[in-house]
Amino acid sequence: MSEQTGNAVEGRTQFVHGGRRAGRVAAALASGAAAVALLPAPAAQAMTPGGIINGGRMCAAGRQVTGGGAAVVGEGSADFGTSIEGAEVRAHFDHTANAVARLWATTIRNTGGASHQIGLYSVCADGLTGYQIASKDVTVAAGAFVRDVAACPAGTVALGGGATDTPYSSNQPASTDRIVQESAPGTAGSQSLWLTALRNNDTVAHTIRVFAVCADAPAGYQVAHKDVAVAAGGFVRDTAPCPAGAVVLGGGAAVVGSGSADFRTRVQETAPGVADGRSVWLTALRNGGTAARTVSLYAVCAGPLAGYEVVRSDA
């Protein structure tokens, strides 16, 4: 596994890879492939056809949130017809603990015809120095698309990231209908960043906040990735694994090797998990375009961290 690099092109980021690529292109997982064990096991929320859920679970007060997401649980591995519509880091002051408590809030929609159990995840840790949220606001017209980045301050690295409406409302109407098409770590020169591609299918413009969770690089920090070939109209549900003994902090997926454009992909699930005793990041993605794409699946990894915990919510 090698770390990714990126080239800033007209305010966007084109992702390329260093290191050898031979042998890293894998076939998409078919329905019924080996399931990934998402952590922890209890508590999920039912989402009916056409339904939308937004939320997550707070980290313990004083801990930092590095990443998170949402995924279907308890149904094996398949195309569940879900759609990730946004994410943000929320915080409130816990007066009992006299400390800030944070969560990763994810919005997921069920575009399929069956109900599903949804797990909402926050990845939490202690002692990350230089911790901060870097963000950029961009306006996206009705029916339009944006592919942009939030850059971490010099000397820090991206642990996670995403995008959401701003100002944010947890009671957004169904007509907002955003679609996250890509969400992934990258670099431009020596600067670490997070890329998000998002489509606004609403009938009005929205201001979208793209963000990156940044910190000083923890011990063992690296970005692991796996490339998968996704045919036009095809689907993948697969994982990028961290090295043995490492923990996953965040992750996602992006189209690589095709420049920077609207690739018509759709992120359907994104979540931490374990497979074969290793921390992994799961991504489900559909290629809605007319051309095959190479999609890189990412896991942001580090050595064991104090207070590290993956929590899952039912709300």
C-alpha cells in the first residue's frame, strides 16, 4: 500500500497514486460476498423505503471525533439502495464532565424498496494534538455539482472529512436531496486535504460546507488504499484495510486516473469496521456514469491511540 498524492487543478484536486499499481485493481464485490463486521454490534435504527436519517452518537466528553459514517447492518453484503447525503462534526459542552463532547453526524437516505437497519458511527480518540476542523463554503446551484477540497493547516494531516449544508438543520426537507459522489483524503504538494464531490438535486441553490478533520500526524499515520474497477452502471461494496495492529480513523472513496469531473458516482455507505482481525473502512459506491471508472477506497490509519473507540448510535 502506498500513500496517495494529488495535484491541485483550477481549484479542484486530481487524485493520482504513487508507488506500484500492479496487482492493486480488484473486482467489485458481488451481492452475498463476505460481510464486514461493523463495530460495535448493538443498536441500529430502522429506515423505511424513501426514509432519511440524520444523526450519530457522541464520543465521551473530552474525546475528539476523527471520522464516522453510516451503513446497513445485519443483512450481509449487497446493494441496499441507500445514499449518503452529507456529514458534519457537531459539538456541545457537557457541563457534568466540564468538557466538550463531539459526534459525527451523517445523513443517509433509503432510495430502495425495502426497510433497512442503519448503524451511525463516530470514531473517537484522546490526545490528538493540533486537532481542528478546516472548512470552506461553496455555493452549488440547483441541479449542479461541486468537486472541491478543504485543506488542513500546514504541518497537520487529514483524519476524516465530508460536506453538509450550512447553516445546518437536522430537520431538512426531503427536497434537499443531496448526493455525496466522492469523499476521500489527498494531498496537494505538502498540504493534506479532504476532497468531496457532491450533487445538489434540489430546486434551489445551497451553500455547502466542505470540511477536513485535521491534527498533528499521530504515530503510525498513513493512508491505505485499494483500487477497484467499477463498470458503467456498476456497484462496489468493499473495504480498504489498515496494517495489522493499526486503527482506522476515517475513510472514503474517489475516482482516480480520470482527472477532475462529474463522474456520476454515488456513495451509498461509508463506515468503520473489522475484517480478519484488522481495522478497515467500508465503502459502498455506485457508478451511475456511462464509462467504467477506477475507484480508490481509502482508510486513514494510525497506531493504537489512547481512548480509541468506535461508537454506534440508533438515532
